[in-house]
Amino acid sequence: MTAIVVGEKEDDIAEALTVARQAGDVAVLAFGDSSPQALAEYGHKVYHLTASDPESVFTALRKLYDDLKPLLVVAPTTKNLKDALSRLAGIYDIPMATEVYDVKVGQGSVSYRRGFLSGRAIESDEAPMPAVLLLAAHKNPKASKAGQKAEVVELQTAQGRVKSVERMPKQKGGTNIEAAEIIVSAGRGFRSKEDLKLAFDLADVLGAQIGCSRPIAADLKWLSEDHWVGLSGHKVAPKLYIAIGISGAPQHLAGITDAKLVVAINNDKSAPIFKNCDYGVVADLYQFVPLLTKRLKERLKR
């Protein structure tokens, strides 16, 4: 029984390996900026692809799938991999699920849990193999490394059926919000881009990353999409999530379901965020946040 793990970041691949090892022999398709030598320490043969665009990943994965005929393909849930792996599932008519965890491989089938209704409910599913599973972030344990390195095979980028006409770099804010332990997140309650300094000041005191709701990144462009928390942005699992001026739309709440502690600050006492937080503060953010920052600074000086 063979499984293929697909990914770019070592942490994501380590989580996928824990699931894939249940199926037996495992091969790893690593792409982009991944370190194939580091991944080889997990004891599984690594196929390394320098390219990271969905077309190249799909083309390489399809060839590997044809060669190995695996019963399971496992990867993290990311935009590019949802693109590449959904094409694979469609061509071979095999089931595919995203944001899964608690995966159990049985005889001829695989069971798992996943959230739906924007993360407000959980369903338990079972699918026949072969199957494609995209894992929920931070919900699966990481695999341990083996005692010796496995073989690394460098792959050439094959020409796919889709031709890239132009490629433009996407603006990035230089932050990995998915790995942050503390996040201070800004919403539409801020009246101007300059006012976001209040959130940044609080984040500096707490050693936190800055997050935001969809309008701040997608509509107003006050922050880059690296900071966007939500169903269409990033799903996060910090120890502390502070939502400032965020009403609590379902799309945003879906991105913070795994947060350990949620604190909401909003001047609207009927805002949905207050039904989905551990602590709620009904206050004007322009008055409360500077005071909170000041008090925290004073406490840290003691």
C-alpha cells in the first residue's frame, strides 16, 4: 500500500506523514522552497520539484500518481494545492476532502472529521480509497524523523497544457500569521489606515502578529493578504486572539475556530463576535485600546 505526501513547508509535510504512514509505504513530493535533504531525514523517498505553481505541481503529481498508483494522497489545505489536487481527483474520479483531521486508514477506506457551516459544526465521513485528503492546519501531530536519510530525486519542471503568459509577484507583508501564538486583529471599526497604529502598538507590547478581517485586506487594501484571517484568508490557531473592531461575520469566525482564547473589543454590544469569544469588551476602541496598551506597558515594567 502506497501513499503520496505533497507539500512545501516541512511542518506541513511532517503532519501529512503521520496520516500517510498509516497506509504503508510513503513517497514525498516536495516543491518550491522546501529543503529536500531535510525532508529525507524522515526516511521516505523525496521527489523534489523547484517550481511551485499549481500547473507544475499537478503535472509532477499526475506522473507520480501514474507510476506509484497510491491509495492515498495527503497534503495541507492551501490554495495552490486545492487547485492542483482537485484536478487530480477529477481526472481519476476519486473522492477528495479538505480541512480534515483525526484521519484513520482502514481496509479499503479512510475515515476522518472535518468542519462545515464555516467551521461551526463537525461532520464524520468515510471515503473509499484511493482518496485525496487535504489536512486542517495544526490539528494533526507531526511525524518523527527516521534514523537515516532516504533518497532524493530532483524532478524537472514538465511543460503542462496550460501556458503561463505572465507572472507577477504578489505583495507580501513578511509575516507568517498561521504560526503566530498571539494575534491582534483589526476590523472595519477602524476609521482610517493611520488609525491601525493603535493595533500595532498593542501588538508590539504583546509580541504579537497583526491580523485583519476581509475588508481591511481585500477591499480597503490597508494591509496585505498575509494578514487576512478568515475562510478565504488564513486559518489560525493562536493561544490568544484579540479582535478589535471586528463584527464577527461567519467567514471570519471560520478562521479562528482553533484559537485557544478569543478577546473581542467592539462598541456594538449586539455584534456576533460576542457570542463567539471568551471575553468581550463593549467599548470604543479609540478609547479602550490605548488605555489597554498603556496598562500593559506599565505592568511589564514592574
